[in-house]
Amino acid sequence: MLRLFSTVSILLSRSLMSDFRLASTFSSLRLKVVSKYPISL
């Protein structure tokens, strides 16, 4: 039971980290686009 919980938490943390990475790259891309083309996205 404890092993299953640890595996689930590890998988969750990995997916959260990848989501955070995707979000940060997306926000930086959006910032670049906004600085090039001053329109509200």
C-alpha cells in the first residue's frame, strides 16, 4: 500500500514538473510574441 502511494506520488510530481516546464516555456514564448507584436493575447 505504501509502495503504491509512493509510486503514485512520484508519477504525480513528474507530471507536475513537466506541466510546469511546458507552462513556463509557453509563457516565455507568449512574452516574446507580445514584445514583437504589441497586441493583447
